[in-house]
Amino acid sequence: MGGLFGQYQRWMGLNDADVAWLEAVGRAFAAAGGSGSVILADVALEAGLRAAGVSVTRADIQVSSPTLSGIDPATGYIEDPVNSATGNFVLPETDVVFGGPSQGLAISRMYNSTLAAAYDEPEACGVLGPGWSTILDQRLIVTDEQARWVRDDGREIVFPLTGRNGASGSPTAEGCHTVEGPWRAAQDNVWISRGDAADLAGVQGATVAGPVWIVADNTGSRLIFTAEGAWVGSTSGAGDGVWIERHDGVITSMHSEWGRSVDLFYAQGRLAKAVASDGRSVSYAYDSQGRLVEVTRPDGVHHYQWDGWLLSQVIDASGVAQCVNTFDALGRIRTQRDATGHLTRFTYLPGGVTVADDGQGHHSNTWISDARGRTVGIIDADGQRTSMRYDRYGNLVGATDRAGKVIRHTYNERGHRTRTTLPTGGVIEYGWDEADRLTTISTAGTLRARLDYDGTQLTPVRLADPHGTTVTMSWDRGLLRHLTDATGANISVDYDKYGQIMAITNGVGATWQISHDEAGQISQILTPLGYRTEMTHDQAGRLVERIDPDGACWSYDYDEAGHLETATAPDGGRTRYTWGPDGQITTITDPTGATTTLAHDEVGDLAGIGLPDGGQLGIPA
């Protein structure tokens, strides 16, 4: 009888498991649409069941899909782009940027659909309206227990302040000592500390006094905030500092250490215009609800269409909708149609599993995320899986590819990779000093390279191999001035007032001279033999004319989307190009009129080439 009752209990248990299994599958299909004919790939269902702890054939379901904003390097992104863990549609754009050592001076913005969906008070949004985050919006929010860094892409990094991770007076960067801290972020290789503005170096023009907050990573980047959390300036090393000026609490201009700047103008609390010191400008227009609907840049006019606070269409300068989105109530992408008309459907299954397919269950790829939104598995349309593992700070510690090959990494307490074990068994080791600088590279226990530094500088002054061959370097404000190789040959580099390369002189005294236009584009190159090449660029930075040393002139024309349309040779011959709405080149017509066509499949891969004589070349899938 005991055996009979035992079998009965097991049978009842299996029935309960069947119910749980059916519920899990039912919820998966409900998430995929819930009515009509709904198709999901088997691997997607299997991943959803396993993520829920069902082991493919039963158990309870745990739903875990944390909301992440901005760009997280440990998270996968799908299509244009969509966060695979949360369904957050992110749209990064850069409106103004400089080159050289002023590259940190930029006006960039990021749209986050899940942030936009959570807005209940429009006045709580940033200077570009609902959903958009910019460098002008970044700040610190500090309480007794924690500090939250709201980044320029909308992502927040949290620093617990309940315990001291470092001793008072410990150095955090060149010329700056902390008053208190540093404290490490809960899940990232970033630290925060309290310091004094009088000790700051690298943000030369910043006007701030008294206590400040310093946010620093392990690559030398630092951001400075006031005691109240307002952003003051940033630097990634010597000579590349950026600082801002405020009027009545609003950022009115941004400056680099090299004399570049951007002035900012507002209307009704929204950013209306950004004007760069080289004359480039960007203007922003809004509808009656304060939503960004138009951005006019040197490369054309870009438009946005909305569904509430959700960005439903992104239209480029040529008038083509680069993506058409539909969302659920949480701001997650449901479907996305690209410029070619290709539709991608997104299905969010229990357990942090996201399926992207064509709406019919074909071309299905499955993304699996852990409780922190990090991608831990990707299953392709053929059912092959790639897996990833991370430590608590988001550092990749292991990956297994579709062939089963495994690569492993270890890290030090600063988040630097110290050891990589390859699938072949080979080992690469890296050494670091206390200033976060790479000092040695070894393989199989043998030193391969050593780097030496002067003082607290982040740039190496000597590079030596195991045989004693040495290259020496000298730097000024983060710019390489001299390089001497093992034979004693010397290369020297000169720069203009903006930190752009002006001349390069080799070991025998031959000099190449380089000139730039106001926007930093190369306008002339003069060789040691006197050969001169001249170049002209438009305001969008596109090459429109080149004059060779022999006087031959080449010219280039572009369509509204910025694609090369015509290249005209010195003899007048023209090569013409046409492009599809997705930015893929479709035809090339040479000066004789002969045309080559290029065909692409539904996912954008080159599928065939049509030759001018009518011949066809097929491209294997």
C-alpha cells in the first residue's frame, strides 16, 4: 500500500507540474500576442521555460526583467537598437562634435522609450523633452545612503555611501586628493569620492569652489560635480578637459581646454539652438506638447513622430522613415519596421527571455538576460547558443561560443582584466599599477612588453620588449611630441592652437605639413618634396573637392541622406551611385554608362550582383 500511495503522490505531483508547465507555455504565447495564430520558435519556448526554472518540462515561473536605460556594455541590443533585456528602444544621436583633443566637447542625446513611458509630469524631463537625455541633463542625486549618477544617456549608476571603500586622503587622480571615499558603484567599475575644488587638475576653466564630488572610472576619466550634484566638467587625461558655464542654473556654454566651445540657447525651458565656435549650428523644434519633432543640422533636417511620449517614427534627412515602432504600455518595443519594410516582432517571455523574429516565427533569435539585465545567452535561428558569464561589476568572466569553445577572464579589484585563458589553453596576462596604467603583457609566463610612465601621467614614455628593444616617447598636454625607436631614429610632431597635427618630421629632417579648416577637417597636405594636396569639406564634414599636386580636381556630390551620389573625375567623367532607403548601395554607373546593380536580401545582406553585360553573380547565403 505504501508503494501505491507513493506512486499516487508522484502522479499528483506530475499533474501539478503539468499545470505549471501549461501555464508557463500559455503565458509565453500570451506575451507573443494571445489571440489568433501565434507562432514561436521551439528554442524560444525552451529558453523561456528554462529561464523560469521549468527545465523544459515544468515548474513555477519567475519573471525578472529589470529596467535599464542608456547603453550598458553587458546588455545585448537588437535592430535599431532595442535593449534585449527590457525592450527599451534607445536612439543615440550626436549633433555637434569636435576632433582631436577636443573630442570630449560634444552635444549628444539619447532617447529611452521605457523612461518616456514612465513620465507622469512632463516638466520632469530634460532640456530636449520627454524621453531624451543629454550631457546637459547629467547630474548627481545624493542622499545619506547613496549617490545616483544620472548619465548623459539616461542610465543611472548607484553608489552606496554606507561604508568607506578607501581611506581619507587617498589619491584619485593627478593633483587631486579625496576628502572622503572613494565608494565603488554597486554594479560598475566606477567610484565616487568627495574632494576639494582647489585641488582639481584637468578641468582648468571650471569655476567652482569648495567641496565637490568626483566620479572616476578605471581608465582615467573623471567627472566633477558640485556639492549639490550639478555637473561642472569632465576630463579623460591631460589636455582634454571640458567645462561648462551656467546662468541661473542653466548651462549656457561648453568649453574645451583647446579653445573650442559651444553656445547654448533656450526657449520655454527647452534647448532651441547650439552654435559651435567654428560656425556650425543645430536647431531644435518642438510641438505644442513639448516633444522634439525636428532637428536641423549641417547634414540635413531630421524629423520625429510620436505616439504619446513614445517615439513612433525616426525620419532621416531624405524623408525616409528609418524605423517605425509600436510599443506596449511599459514602453517596450512590440514591432519595428525598418527602411526596407522588414518587420521585426519582439516577444517578452517569462524569465528575462526576449524573442526577435519576423512575426511568423521565422528568422528567430532568442536573447536571455539575468536579473541585472545582462545578456547571458543568445540562441540563433539555427538553435545554436552563445553563453556569457559576468562578475558582480559586469565584467565578462567567461563566454562559450556556438562551437562550445570557452574563453575565460579574471580581473583585479579595479576591474582591469589581468588574465585571459583562450580556448586553445593559451594564457595572456596583464599587469597594472596603482594608477590604473597597463605595465606588462605576458604570454605563457613570458614577458612580451613592458610600459613605463613618468610621475602620474597616463601616457607611457617607454615601451620595451623582452630583448631590450626600447621605444621612447615624450608628451605634452596628452599629445605625442617625440618618438624615438631602438635605432635612435626620431619622429617629432607639432600641433596647432587647437591641438591638431600641424607637422610631422622624420629622422632625416623631412617634414610633412598639414593644415585644417575651422571645423578641424584636413584642408591641405604638403609633402617634403613640395607636393600639395588640397581638400574642401562641407559643413557636415563631407569631402566635396580634392585637388591633387598636378592640379587635377576631383569633386563629390551627395544626396539628402548624405550618401555619395556623384564622383566627378578631372576629365569630367562621372561615376554615379544610387542607394536604397536602408542606406545600402544599389547601383554603380561608371563614366561610360555601364551599370552594376547590387541586390540585398530581407535582412540586408548582399544577395547578388548584376554585371553591366547582363551577367549575374549569386552570393551564397
